[in-house]
Amino acid sequence: MSERTAVVLAGGRSTRFGDGDKSVADLAGTPMIRRVVDRITPVVDAVVINCRAAQRAAIADALDGASVPVAFAEDDYPDEGPMAGMATGLRAVDGEYAFVVACDMPFVDAGFVDYLFERAAGHDAAVPRPDQWFETTHAVYRAAAMADACEAALEAGEDRIVAPLFDLDFVVVDGDEVRTHGRPSTFENCNTPEDFEDAARRL
């Protein structure tokens, strides 16, 4: 059983990115999803990739040689949004807790992820809220509890990604904690070609 797992959400259609799959797009010489996985592997024991079936081969190639085991949890019902992807990915976790992260967060901070696992212990989740918004796709969850909550929210027709949180015993990691234990850049994502250019310069 994996003590700590990361679930990487890669099933989105990347509509603002243009042609091609954003998850495996070149970012300063490395596929973006590989950058995300390589940054978090120091603090996790295994990785689960949530994606569409058509993405699997390219993502597997991008992650060849990763330093922890990589499994795939393909979307049974593609295009239902990140909450559905989160439920699918969390159902594939072989352990109690998982860090959920979007595949377009190339500056994810492993030290902060480690802190989120510590804060989640004994609770169902530790969710950053650096300002007024919850960072639900950069949080640690008790995998089974969050999968249940996501599925219940989807069945109820709820489309707000924060909705499942309110069925959980979760702790809020506020802005002061983010600044003390990590960097605000950990939440930055790359959605457009311009975002990629900016990130490539910084990397």
C-alpha cells in the first residue's frame, strides 16, 4: 500500500491552449506533465494519472523512467470536468491520502505538498486557501472520502468544484501558512501559449 500518492489531473480539453494536448506539450525542453511529476516525486510513493483513453500512450511516454510507480485511471465519462476526474483518480489510489494536482502546475512546491500531507493527517483533507479561493486541485485528501463526496455532488447535479469539501472534515491552509511553508507560485498554472512562454523563461 502506498503511504502517499499523487493524483495528477490531465483529462481536460485544454481549449485555451490551442491544438495539441497541453499535458504533454514541451515546456523548456520537458513535457509539462513530466515537470509536475518530477517535482512531486520526492514526497510521494506513487502517482496516478487521470486522463482520457486517447491521451494515455503519449503521457506514458512522457513519464517513462519516472522515479516512482505510475498508474493510470482513465475517465469512464470524459469531459465531465475536474470533479469527475478527481473521483476517478482517487478511486485508483492504493492508500489513505492523496495529493491532487492539475497537470498544468509546473511550479508545484514539494515542500509545501509535504506540509499539506502533515496538515491532512487525522482529517479528510487539507485545502489551501491563499486568498478568497480554495485551491481544490492542489490539495491533499483522504482518497475514499473525497471520491465519495465528488460522486455525491455529481449525482446531485452540482458543478462547483468546492461543493464536495463541505461533506468532509477539512482543514484550511491559509495565506500565512502558504507563505511560511511554500511559495505562492506553487498554484500557478499554464493555460495558454503565452503562459508557456512565460514559464519557460522562468524555468
